[in-house]
Amino acid sequence: MKTHKNLPSEFREFAQSDEMSPPLGLSRSILDQVRQELNPGVIPVFSKLLFIHALTSIATLSVCPQFGFRVLGEGMGLMHWFMRFGEYGCLVACGTFFLGTSSLIASFALRPEEVRKIREHRGLGIATVALVSLGFFLMWDMEFVLSLTLAWFLGAWLGAGVLLELGWRLRIQRLRANPV
């Protein structure tokens, strides 16, 4: 380990030296990079959310079929329990579980700046992910009844918004309790 015997005198010399500004180009470059990291674009953030949703959907569709579509396993899965709420209640619960799980995972997996961006555009962003999901089910030739699909969409939209906020608040609470 190297020690500096002249450290106090070197520090004094440094502290007494003339102030120098970094080159303007470097300053702007650093500020632009920080600004970009603190304010991510909507499209990249929602692309990440869609990716998280695609991965999460494999798990949720394995335990709760949506519109009759199931990835792995057999039977009704969670629908068996959700049907106790009635037909519309089941679809609200299924939509909440399907998209809410993705939102909850995203609230912990994404950078805080990205979660903030999703929260800023929550209504439209979550509606878009829900509509993309419905488009996926349409591609698989699932049958839809408008009133039931609206119940599913309402559950997905509201449930994802609530679970995104819940996950975010839990994350913030955990960070406050255990600062780095």
C-alpha cells in the first residue's frame, strides 16, 4: 500500500490553486446524460413494461386462463375461485390478476425513474398494455362478449394501476427503512 507523506501539503496546494471550470462541451455532455437518465422516454419504458408483461403472462396464464387460453397445465386454475364472484366478478378478478401481476413486478424491477414515467402516464399506458393483451387473445381466435370483455378490461386497468402504486409505495417504504 502506497502512502503519501506529503498529503497535507499537496492538499493545501490543491485547495489554494485557481478554480478551473471543465470544458463546456464536457459539462453539457454530462448534464445531457444525467437529464436523459432521470427522464427516460415513454416508448423505451413502456417497451420494458410490455416485455415484463410478456414474461409474467406465461406464469399468470399457467394458473389462470384468460378467455379460455392457458399456457401450461389443465383445468380452471384460479378461475375456479374467481367464479365465486359471478361471471363479471370473475373477469374483473382475472384481468386484475393478469395485468396487475405484471405491474407489481414492474414496480420493483424497473429503475425508479422508469416507474415514475409509468405512473405519470398510468391511465393510457396500462390501457395500451391491456389492449395489446386483448389483441394477443384475438390472434389466438378467442371469443369475446363485449360486456364480459369490458369487465375484464376494467379489472385489468384498475387492478394494474392499484398494484403498480402499491408496489411503488412498498419499494419506497423499504428504501426508507433500509437506506443504502
